Amino acid sequence: MEKLVAGIHRFRSKITHHQAQELRKLAKGQKPLAMMITCADSRIIPNLIMQTDPGDLFILRNVGNIIPPYGTANNGEAAAIEFAVTGLGVRDIIVCGHTHCGAMKGLLKPELLNDLPTTREWLKHATATQAIMKENYPRMKGERLLTATAEENVLVQLQQLETMPVVAARCMRGNLFLHGWMYAIETGEVFEYDWETGQFTLMKAPGRPDTADGNSASSAKQASGKKSAAARTQRGSSNRLRASRPKRK
Ligand code: ZN
């Protein structure tokens, strides 16, 4: 705890006049740029990855970046999403998975959850991910399988996000955009799900044209290498993708 308490004091002592003004402004209300839903894993620091400031990101974290489907009892995730969308007017929701995810390991090896009954119960909201992996990736193993599971789970959770009426309605109108991301812990890289190609590709810098091989160094890309296919929308339902998920041998 010492490191944490010392950090609090260091933070306070280093606040500049400008930062103090910004903090006072934030006390009057928030207008975040986006909502981010990601894993509780300590190795993911959204504000570091995106170099954001207080007030920029409305963040929801849990084990496995999971979004229980609409209608689930005591759905705290749904409450946070509803508040972000309806209360704060957020127009972008990012669901971000990551490499080396312990929750995904639990999905692949349920015996790891024998002493974690609450986690096992929670991960039932990712049963679809489990089934997708079992049926479509029978020969993939090790780290590649783990990363592919995290990627598929991002897509499954995006689908579950769309079961929320407020999300579905705003996506349809083009007032809300959904994004699937993967964070590679080992490199700090972020991969974005491309709704057109069905691939996770390295996040391009703003205004930079497409490159043919923007993701060659990525373990996340290696693990996927597939056209995913689930039906999701980034720009509302007008260009909703409804391809079928390819089988992997
Ligand atoms: Zn995780």
C-alpha cells in the first residue's frame, strides 16, 4: 500500500495550475469522449494506453470484459451502459479484450475455476465464446488459442451489448458506434476489429491511410487470422454485417 499512498501525495503535489482548473471544471459535470468496457486485469491502464485525461473516458471493468445480456437480473453493467448512453450522451462504446486474459483461460479450462464458484457463474455470460472456440478452433493451441478466445469474446460481448434496447435503438439511428478492440499486454499495441474484413488489425494513427500489412508483428493478429463474422455494427444497422463465421480446422 505504501506505493499507492505515496502516489496520492505525489499526484497532489505535482498538480499544475492548469490541471487544478481542469479538475474544478470537472466537478461541475462530465462529458466523456467514449465509454470503455474492459477487463479488470491490472496490466491494462486505459488512460495510459490512450493518453487520456480525467473526464475523457467512462470506464467499466470486470472479469473478462463481459456484458451480461439484457434482462439479466441485477445487471450492474447494463446500468453503467444505460447511464453512459442516456445520461451522458456517449456516442462510442469500446469493448476491449486483451492477451493473456485469466478469464479466457478459465473459459478454455473450466477446471481452473473449481475454487472460484462466483467467477465460474459470472463466466456463463461468455458461454457463447466457449462454444465458438470448441466448434471452430479444435486444433488451435496455447497462446494463439488464448488470444483468439479473447478476440471472439470481444465479438460475443458486442453482440450482447446490442441486446440492450437503448444501444440497439441508437446504433440503428447512427447515434452510437460500437468498437471491438484487443490490447496486447506484451507490446502495448491495440488492435481494432475491422467490420468490413472481419479481422482485428493494428490501430492506425488518425488520418493515416490503410497499409497492406499493418499488423504483421502482432501476436493478437497471429492468434486470430480469421474472418470473424458475427453480426455487429459500427455505423448503425445500415451496413450491418451478416456473414457466417468460417470454420477452422
Ligand atoms: Zn482479462
